[in-house]
Amino acid sequence: MKLAIWLAGGRALRWQAGYRTVDLDAVDGVVIGGGDDIAPTLYGGELRVGVRLDPARDALEQSVLRGAFDRGLPILGICRGSQMLNVVLGGTLHQDAYEVYQGSRYVRTVLPRKRVLIEGESLLSRSAKASCIYVNALHSQAVDVLGQGLRVAARDEGGMVQAIERMSDPFALGVQWHPEHLVYRRAHRRLFRSLVAAARAERSAGGDAQLDAARQEAREDDARRERLWG
């Protein structure tokens, strides 16, 4: 994750439950990453046998997301992080996504083997600069009912939700895959670049001119890193 953020021109600070005091006033944006399943009690689901849960992390991420919303910080949710974004805003999850979406191709790999269709005129399409991308898949849960103020930004060919986003500012995007493992592909690097651009604009807090300047700076950083990576 740190590499993906660095390539986008940012610097990562990691928080873990019980290890470091969370100070949202010290950061300009938030990334919620992947991990164990979210406790179904948080969205009205039933507990299943054999599912790995992490209550301490659930509590930490709920607190971080709510604090980020209060401060207007940009947010990128990855896999579990996308699901938590939905849950915190009142949405629900499918505990076994492939049980519901039997037409979705089942893959479990860090390689980009799943085809995802992106909604036009979405934050995701503008960020990735694509209408169709190939992604990896390491998840079992997926978004069911959308949380307040969210919309679907992408689905796979079987109809499973693969990305969600806020319908208004500030920047909040959740993707079901792991773009941090796909930084060798431009579309996935661009997601982190968009987050960093939004974070720079939030720090500037001066409107469209600062946002445009932040995006230009991000593009220049991206060009330098493109040359580095070839």
C-alpha cells in the first residue's frame, strides 16, 4: 500500500487497533484496506460458522470513517474497506457473494483476471480513465443494499457490485479489488493519484483553482513515476 501511495505522490501513515493513536487532524486523506470479513451484526446479518472476524478493527475503521466524513477528508476503500464504507453509511453486504451472483466468474488471485465494467460519468471512470478494466479478486463478501448517498460505479459481468462511490463531494470511492497489487497498470495507479489529488485540494481548502493545481501536480508526479517504471 505504501508503494502505491508513494507512486501517486503521497506518504502513508498506518494505524492499527491498539498500536497507534488515531489523529485524523494529522492526515489529508484516508485509505481503508483489505482484511477479514466485517461482523454481520453491524449490518443486520447473521453470524456464520467458520468466518474470520476482527471486532477491534471493525471499531477502529468505523471511527476513522465517521471522523473522515465529519472533516470532509477524501476516502479510498479497498476490498473490505469498500464494504466498510458501505456499512458505515447504513448499507448491507452479501456474506457469500458468489452464492448470490452465480453468474459472476469465481476467481481468487492477485492477478488481473476479472473483467469489470465501469459506469460512465462516474468518479471511478474519471479517475481510472477507463470504461472497462481487469481486476484481481480476493473477497467473499460484496455490497448488497447501498448506503446513504452512495451509487454503484462498477459491476462485473455477472452483475456483482465491484465499486461504489459518493454521489457528491468530498471524494469517497470504494473498490472491491486490490489496486495496490496492480500498480504496474496505469488505471489502478490512477486511483491512488486521484486520492492524493483530492487530499492536496483538501489541504489547500481554497476551491477549484487549488484543486486544478493539485491535479496538475499529481499528473506531473505520475509522469515522473511513469518514466521510472517504464
